[in-house]
Amino acid sequence: MDAFVRNEEHDLDAASNGRSRFEAYLGLNTNRFLDYDNEPTTDSTEFAVAALLTALPPVMTPGYVRTDSRVLDVGLHRDDEGRMAVVVTLASALPARIESWSGSRPRKWLRERRGPERSWVEPDDNDRLVLLPSLIVRVPLSGVVLPVPVYSRGLPDVVVAKVAVASVCDALNRTLVPVLAMLDSVGVGA
């Protein structure tokens, strides 16, 4: 299974404008698409990341893009050279050495059903030690082919934004699917 999956069917079915629920959220989040001069960005990578972050919870709930249950957070990292990467934080396994050090069986990530989805959540109990490891993966976007940003009346064009999101999701999946498979093989959780 992919780590980032677009849901076109739900986007159309839940669209208050009859076209695209994502399009409505793009219109409500135009500030995400502004550059440092408060102008609509012309940078393809900035545009694509802004579209992706708009397509995910907590901006869209449920998101136009659904994520693997281990995905705890998604963000943007820009290095000193201005290169951008998508930062994905994953619920991870606790290293055996740390688990044995704790002296007792610590609480770890819990897998909980929320509607049709399953999520990794923090345990509520404080009756014993809680250790919640995570893995941060930065996926550079420098080699990803992205569309040129297009705006209509100051709003990000939904067709171009969807192409950009698809390209970023493909890049993320190429990196994260093997990482998630390795996490599956070692197990995560209590």
C-alpha cells in the first residue's frame, strides 16, 4: 500500500461546489501559496508543497490525500541553499536496547480505530514509562518534475494543483513504501 493516496472519488462526491472539495479548500488557503513578497508563488516546488499541505489534515479532514496510519506529521523543510524537502514523521519501533534499559515494559504507540481508519496514537495512561519513538524522513523534491503554477483570479488552479500533488505523492511513495515495509517487519506499538 502507498503512504500517500489521493481520493478523487470522495473529492467529487463531497464537493459543495459540484466540482471539487479540494478546489474549495485551495480558495480558502490562498495564503499558503504566497511567496516572501506576498505574491502568488511562481516556484513549482513551493506551489506543489502548498497544495499537498492543503490536501492533508488538519486543513482538509478527511483529506483529499489520505496517508498511511504511521504518518504522524507532514511539513516542509528548506535548507540554507533554498532546496525544499517534504518532512514526514512516522511512528517507529523502539530500539531493543532502549526497551531493555527501561526495566519494565514501557507503553508504546497504540493502534486505534477511528471510523474506517486506523491510527497510531499516544497512550493516555501514565501508570508506567511511555516511550514514543518516531522516524523523520526528509524527501528532497529537487528531481521531481512539477507543473508550472497557474492561478485564476488569484486562486490556485485546481487541475494544476492536483497534478502537483500527484507528483509529490509519487515521489513520497517511492521513498516511504520501503521504509514502511521495514517498520512492518520489526513491529511498532505496545
